[in-house]
Amino acid sequence: MKYYSYDDFKNDTNQLIKQVQAFEPDLIIGIARGGLTLAHALAEGLNIRDVQTIRTELYDETSKREKLKIFGECTLGNAKRVLIVDDIADSGETLEAVMQYLACGFENVEFKSSTLFYKKTSIYEPHFWINEADDWIDFFWERDFKLN
């Protein structure tokens, strides 16, 4: 297990902002829960006020479920370019499912995805990512705010 600190997050997020900038997204959708911290930081860095969420469930703690569930809807309005944000493309099932789900409902919108981490064994490679993961990532927001 690898601990991922706030300082690592800050540095990697600034790199991700530089990568994503050329895409010029109109809106950001953070995948709850893992993508919410990154979605907020990217929104601040890219000066995007329209940030929405979609919730998925694929893991219980560190155990993978048999089937992915998607909850919630997004209202994209006049958005033409939307950035989908998650913390990691681990199996890739979450990102692939969300990208397909949104593409079916919004045919005239260009969707791109971004993560902090990508595993080469993932079935889906994000458009933008920073680190290759070869171990379980213990994000600071998962560890540092737990009640004892």
C-alpha cells in the first residue's frame, strides 16, 4: 500500500491542470467519492464554476463488488466539453461505465476523462493521467480524516 500525501496531490494536480487546459472544459463531473477532491481542485485551477457529481459503487472498502452501480444524473446545459474526474483508473470499469453512460445521454458533448493514477491493467485509459499505479493507493483524504 502506498500513502499518497497532500503535497503529492498538490504537485500532481498542478501538472494535471496543465495537461487538461488545452481541452478547455466547460464543466467538470467528479465521480463520487474518489474524484470529488480532485474535481474541486481542478475546478479551482481551471476557473470552472460548473462542477457536478455522479456517484458509483464498485468497491466496499478494498473489496470489489460484482456489479457497478451508477446513481444520479447530470444537467449539462450548453456544455460542449466535459471533463470526467476520478482519483484512479484501477480496473477501469468505473470510468468506462460512466463515460458510456454519459455519452448515451449527451451525443453532442465531447467527454474526456482525467485521473491522478492509472494502472496499466485497467480496461480503460483516461485521456489525462499523471502517475502509473502498481500498488493500492492510500489517498490522504481516505486516511487523514478518519475518526479513531
